[in-house]
Amino acid sequence: MASLAAELGVSRTTVSNAYNRPDQLSPELRKRVLETARRLGYPGPDPVARSLRTRKAGAVGLLLTENLSYAFRDPAAIGVLEGLALACEDAGVGLHLVPASPGRDDVAAVHRAGVDGFVVYSVPDDDPHLGAVLARPVPTVIIDQPRIEGVDRVGPDDTSAVTALAEHIIQLGHRQIGVLCMRLARDRNDGFAYLDRQQSAHFHVQRARLEALAKAFAKVGVDWSTVPVVERFEHTVDDGAAAARHLLDAHPQVTALICTSDILALGALAEANRRGLRVPADLTVTGFDGIAEAERAGLTTVHQPVLEKGRAAGKLLLSSGDHVKPRIITLNTQLRIGTTSAPPRTLEQHWFGP
């Protein structure tokens, strides 16, 4: 920069402004600086050197508890990512994705991330990457889970949302229900999740949703220990179909499948179709999230504003300053009753499966 300033006969500040504050220079002078820089082979200010001087990286880190491709494949994750990106754009900062792939305890990616703060998206409370994030002296905002004392968080009231959904299913008359849920812990389980696993789940959102269902159905005499709950480690439509197949093969008397995500519910709809079950005449299916694919399928679900969730988390992080109490933003949800829920079939119409 000093050589470039000498070549042009201007100050180093003028050279710096050409890159960082172009509004401070006339178009002609800025053009002359940039053309001379290209001729001398100067690529511009070193971002690493700049971060050492300013102690700012100019980027927000997003910690995912999935492989990197998940952020561009899962509809709810895409919405959160878009909202966070919009908040970063408004603030003029970058976004750095830090994937915490399942089963990997190497936290080097967290330590290496040159960011000014972290948004943590839906990780279990015992994830070592989360511990590494909280150990860094930068602000942190959690989306959805886990709930950690003293840390800012954004998310819906899962308990209230699922309670409203459960009451809808109960009012329709369903008592023989089954549940398909997302991953409950870091260890892989593609099968039935019994009470002890549900109650010790390290993914707080899934635990809260199951607890809300248990309480709602207990009020109408359903013993939750008899309700089949099938867990899937991966979150795809195919996994939802496999989970529904697993549950219905073992419990053909089930009249309603309550799924803790729309993706699992879409898989359940596919499996019902494969078995020749009519939805909702033979089987009620519900989801959670309100993604576009679910809306097109007419799914009864809980809609949550995923884009606003990401945007709110970004704004919260980028506005972090001196505050004594943690800031909690609770987003509104809406029960949307579609065409996949109806009263249960009668005994005469009972379907015993293939």
C-alpha cells in the first residue's frame, strides 16, 4: 500500500479509501488508484491483516449439526439459512457455515472459524461443537435448541404448538396413535424410541414435542407408554416412509400418525399410498413446520416462520451488546388443518395392513 501511494503521489489513506470507502474519493481518482494497483500487481488490502488490526472478521458463523449439504437440501433449513443470510446482507457481513457432521467430535472447524459470533442451529445439548462455540469469547445465538441458561435464543413455543395439534387429533376421536420423530440423540437409532430414550433426549425440541403429546393424550386416558414412537436418525422423505412402514407393520391398529416434521409426514403419506391406505379415511397424518411441499400435499401441520427465524437470529446476534439478561424471541406458530386429518375409521372399516 505504501508503494502504491508513493507511485501515485497520494497518502496511504487515499489508497485505503479507494477500496474501503470509495465515497470519499472522486470517481476519477479512485479509477486511477485501482488501475495503478492492477499494473503494479497489488490485489487490495489483506483481509487477514485487516482483521488483526480491527479485531473484526466481518462474518457470522452458522453451526450446523449436519453435513454441509443439509443446509441446501432440507426445506426448513433452507428457510432459516435464507433468513440469516438476509440479516447478514443488511449488516454488510459475510456468512461462514460450520458443519458439525453427526458422529464427528473434531471441533477444529469451530476453532478455525474466523467469525465475530455464532448462530447455533438446532444441535443437541451434549454436542462438543456447541461446547467449543460457547468457549469462544464471541456472542452466540441459538435457534430452536438447546435451551442454555444465559444464552440468547430464537424459536417457537413447541409445547403450545404441539398441544394445539394434539387437541385437534383428540377432538377428531383418535386414541390409537403412533408417532414418527426426528433424531433424539447423537447415537444412531432407527427404530422404536421407548420412554427412557424420549425422556433423556438431548435434542430439546423433539423432547418437548413428545412431552406435549404425552400430556395431551394422558388427559383423555391414553397411556403414553403404549404409544409406539419410531425415531429416524436421518431426515429425508424416504426415512419418513421407512419409519411409517416400521410402525404400521408392528401396529396396524393405529389410526393416526403424528410426525414431528413435515418431511417425515410426507414420507408417511408415501407409505400410506404404497399400502393402499386412504388418507384421511383410513389413516390421519400430521406434520410440523409448514414447508411448501406440505402445503401442496394438503398436510395438516403446524406452520412456523422459518425464514423469520433465521433473520431474527441474525439481527439478535449482530445487535448484541451489553445486556444482563439473555434475550429470548418466541415466534408465533399456526395450526393449519389440511386434508390429511379426519375422524378415525370404525371397527368395521378397520385396516389390518398388508
